[in-house]
Amino acid sequence: MSYEALAGNPEAQQRALSEVAGKASLVRLLPAAGAYSLGAIPLSRDEDGIAVATFPGVCPGALALLRRHLGALVKPVEFDENVMAFFVNKIYLNDRGVNIHTFRTAAFLDDPANDEKILSVKDEHPNPTAAAVDAGHTVLVDVHLASELDDLDSRQPARLDSWRLGEFCPGFRRNGNRWTVWAAGALPQDSPLFIQYSEDYSGGEFFRDLTAEAVREFPFILFPSEVQILGVAKDGTLDLYLDGKTHQVAPGQTPVLGTEYWLVRHGHRFHRKLKVEIKGVWLVRRTDLDVAPPFRGAGALELRNWLRT
């Protein structure tokens, strides 16, 4: 079968992939993680090889891995990006997220020893530790996370600098010996930790955000799945998990931690740098908290005042 007529025709591409969805023998040629990572969906198989729908601009390393895994000549057919994203989800993911493996070197796709990991789901579930803060205290945490993601196989779009103002809401501010906490009500007794965290994404992702949350269960995921708070000790010390290692951060400590790695997604290689800045950890008495209604939006007087502090 010739797929030349599908080029630049998203409607025809959708029809072709709708047919694939009902053919288990084709779908089973790739595991879900492989389809997502390599950006590929098998279209047909004959004596000449396997025709594969791909995301635009799939890198040579991804195609080479497809050939090794399928054990046949691979005939890539470039499909529309939105069509591919829809059918990878429909055929393989069913609205379930997939945690893919990351690697320490840029040449990870060139090493066949990494094939099994690229084709499988990353099982990263560090065990929660404890939530041992007594009922009369809570722990306030201020965290800033910066992520820089670069697509090594595609020209980057113009960098933007935008705030998610609709969601932008700080959590607390110190006023002498007391604390103002912006929340809908008193912090729940079963919540030993109240976190304020800001995010700054650049490169292939561009937004800034600030939000706050009363944490009741651990692990608390700040960035899937490399940054997690696993628990908090009685003295307020955090167990902070970062990309395979757990760090203890006690009240008064303000470490800046980081990691970098490479991955493949939709057939493109990416390089990500993560920086986690602990701006403060405080063990405070609940009686020292003054609760005020949350505020959101750039026009709020409270927000303008908060940004000045």
C-alpha cells in the first residue's frame, strides 16, 4: 500500500489510523511507552517491511531503534503532529500518563543497551517516609522550581515570558513573629505541611506560576516524577527526593539542588535541566498563623503588595 496520498492530508491520516486502532496485530508491534517515546504507530506490514506513521521530524536514532525492535525495514510516513498525538493517546495511552526513562548522556539513543528502557515505563515510586509533625505545629515551605527543556531535533519557537495569572496565588508571608496564610480556611489538622511553590519553565515550555497547597499525603509530587517531597520529620526536616536521591532539608537551610538528563519523546531528543531552590523551611505553631482569604489575579491590591515584598 502506498501512503503518499496521506501527506499533508490530516483527514486521510485520521482514517488510516482509525483502521489501525482495530488491528491488534499491528498495535502490538509497539508497547505504549515505545509509541509515545518514538512517536510512531505501525500502519501496515508486508514482505517489504513495516510502514510506520511518525511525528514530524523524528530523529535518525529513533528510527534506528524502531528497526532494531521490529526486526524489519521501517518505512516512515510523516503525519500531522496533532493527528499523531490524538491517536497515540487513543490507541496506546487511553488518557493515562506515561512515565518514560531518562538518561545521563546525549548519545543514549545510539546505545542498543538502552532500547529496553526506552520501550518501557519508568517505575519511579520512592517510598514515603513519615509525617511526624505534632498537631500544634505545621511546616511552611517555599520552593522555586526552574525547568529548561530544549528540543534537540527541532528549532525552538520564540521564547515567551508569561504568568499563569488565573492560577497565580501565593501561600504565606511572614509578618514579624506571625504569619499570614492565604487559604479558604484554617489549615487542616491532618495537613502537616503547607507549601508555596513557584515554577519557571523555559525553552520548549514557557510559563511561570505560583500556587500553594496544604499537603495531606506523601509523596507530594512537585515535578513528575523527579521532584517529590517524601515526608516531614517532627522537627520540620523535609525528605526531598530529586532524580534518584533523597536530601534532608532542615528548617533554616536553603539549598539549591539540580539535575539534568536527556530523553526521547515523540521521536525527538530533549535535554532538560532542573533546578530546585528551597527558599525556606519553617516549623511554626498553628497559633501563630493568621488566615486570610486567598487572592488571585494581577489586578488584586494584595498581589501587587505581595510582589513588592
